[in-house]
Amino acid sequence: MGPDMDAKSLGRAAYGAARVSPQRLAIAAAADATVERAFSVDELAADVRRRDPGIGLATGYRAVAAMEAAGF
């Protein structure tokens, strides 16, 4: 998506019309930052948890499923 994209635009790009919580936004930002390589949800969740330990693995899986459904 790009470094100049604001949080609201990133949330809409990642999740479409779905609700975008701060946790989902953090996960979308981490996914957007790793677009140059493949990653697993476990890797993505670990990266996000380094910044916000309150985000659990299940949240990561749900967020990635929502991003995939939205075409991100």
C-alpha cells in the first residue's frame, strides 16, 4: 500500500467495509510492511506482539482471514 497511506486508508484497503479495531490496524500495518516476502500468520502475530503484547494469536488469524476476504 505504501508508506504515505494513512491509518484510515490502510484499514479500508485491508478490511473493506468491516470494522477496523486498533488491533486489526496494527496487524494490517505489519502485513503491509512485509509485502516483499511471504510470511505465516504466526510470524505476523509475533511481529505485532513485540509492539503490542496484548494482541493474541487468535486475533491475528481472524484479522488475516478478514483481510483475505477483503482481497488484501
